[in-house]
Amino acid sequence: MSGTETSGNSTAAVAYCMPAGPNFQRMYVKVHGYIALIICLLGSVANSVNIAVLSRKEMTSSTNSILTALAVADLLVMIDYIPLALHIYTNIAEALNQNSYAWAVFVYFHSIFSQTFHTISIWLTITLAVWRFVAIKFPQKNKTLCNKTNTNIAIGIAYFVCPILCFPIYFAMDIQELPKKRNDADNSTVNGTEFMNISVVREPMYAISMTHNESLLTAIFWIYSVFLKLIPCVVLSILSVCLILKMKSSDRRRQKLLKKSAIAVKEGEKTRLNEEGGKKGGGGRTDRTTRMLVALLGLFLATELPQALFGLLTAIAPHLFQICYYAFGEVMDLMALVGSAVNFVLYCSMSRQFRSTFTRLAGKVLPVPMTRRDSELATTTTTTVKA
């Protein structure tokens, strides 16, 4: 690349992101750590509850197995982010040396670990969408295609293949020793005699730097933006549209059957048509599960699509990375954390079985008296499971 091209690229970067990007970053970074800490702490508790509830015997199903594995991946991402937020973005641990070699190793580990388990979370979400699509599109084959064995295999593949997909990211960063300033020299020489100046001796300082190999960095950004972000977003968009269309089709079919039942003369005919509507349309529980999944996919797209587009922009124009990506990197981190934290709210708001199981589990752990309605709901669920 010629000097003229480099100068032009730098000018383009400034034109796109200066001064709004750095100005925004300077203001936002002051509160990012505290917001991220709150989200991580609440999200860690929520995902722990998800694991505890979804792993109960009465909640056993292929869908819940995938949701449990998803909660594990999200929980690990949040636990890993807590020390980073404490050490870099808050004043809580500011006395610790942020330029030690041990801290540089942790930041390097965090960059790899968080991206790997976030990618696992992404592909488990895709698996969940595929399983749900099969359940409503091919209900006769659902028990065969989406059985417990195939579900465990799909989860295992996600946890095994995603670290391989993230492997190129390992080469995107290096741990480098920061050059010492001129007044930091360990030794000084006066009249040919070497003296040790104790007052200026400092421990070596280290930092994470991106690789200087521009071709490698561009290839890594293409892998990150296309394979880890953009393709999952496209696949989930298609599946979301298919699920929504299928739900609408099921609703229309059920409405037609209910109209027929309204004019049926015999009560037995009415019952038969209602049962037929429940079977063909998947029933209320099936619709609630599908709606919960659509909400989950919508949340995923809202948090991941901006990252995918930003990563694609950086892959097309790598010179934008230093200014543009760093200016909005914390915001994208926060969006990913939010996406990993709010699943509990979705489950509670859209799954009656999840609420009843959570209520009974909380009643065993916490001395909180159950209301009459909760008690009746828990009793009904237990009776249904036993039956």
C-alpha cells in the first residue's frame, strides 16, 4: 500500500468517525463499567436460575436441553466479563496494576474465551430455531428428528466446533512489552562509570496490541463478521419469518375450525372439531413456545445484527478499526451482555410451566409463602407431570 493510499484511508477514517466517535467513547466509558457490572451480576443470577429450573425432571425436553446449554454459555460469558469491568472500567480496582504481564494474559484470555462462548450461544440459538421449525412444520417427524440423542449431539457439536471457528482470532492479538520512556532507563553513565539510578527503576509494562499483519487482520475480520455474525443473523432471520408465517397459518386454520364448531349441532361434533384444531394448530402451549422463541430470536437479532454490520464494515475497510471500532466497542459489548441476560424474563413472561417450576423451586430454597393461586398452579403441574 502506498503512502498516498494510507493517507487517504486515514482521512476517510477521520471523516467517518471523528470527532463524534471518540467524544462519545470518552463520555460513555465513564458509566460503561457500572452498567455492565449490574447487567452481569443480575444476568449471572438469572442464568443460574434458568439452569436450575430447566434441568428439573418435570422440565425435561429437547427444547429445554438446548435452553440449558444456552444458559451455561451465557453464564460463562458474564462471569468472565465481571473482572474486566471491575479492573478497567470502574474505580473499584484502580489501584491494581493494569499493565502487568498477568493482567495482559487475562485480557488476552478474556478476548478469546468470551468470543468463543458467545459464538456457542449464537449457534445454540440457531439450533433451537431449527428444532422449533421442525416441530411445527413436520410434527410427525419431530420425535424422531429432534429426539434426546440428536439434541445432545447438536449441543456437543456447538461446544466442539465453535472454538475451532474462533481459532483464527487467537492470532489477531499479541502481548507486547511497552517501550520505556527516556527517563525510565535503568542505568546511567557518568564519566565512564555506570551507576544504578534506583529512583527510576520500574517494572516492565505490557499491553495487548492487534497484529500488524494487515492481510491477517482483514481475514480475521471477514471470518468474524461473516461466519460468526452475519450468517447466523441471516439464518435466524429466515427461520423467524418462517415461524411467524407458520404461526399465522395455524391461527387461521384454528379460527376456521372454531367457526365450524360454532354452527355444529351436536356437542360431540363440537368437541371433535376443537380437538382437531388443537392437533392441527399445535395447541396453545405450542403457540406460546413458538412465540417465546420468536421473541428470543428478535432479541438476538437486535443485539447481534449491528455487530455483524459493523464487523463487515471493518473487514471491508480495516483502517477504520483503530478509530471507529474502539469508539463503539463498549456499546457492542453491552448489547451482547443484555442479550445474554434477559432470557429469564422471556421464559417467565411466556412460559407457564417455567413460572410454576420456578415458584416451587423458590419455595424450597427461600422461606417465601406461596399464594393460593401459585399453590394451585404448582399442584396442577405436578399432577399433569405424574399423569
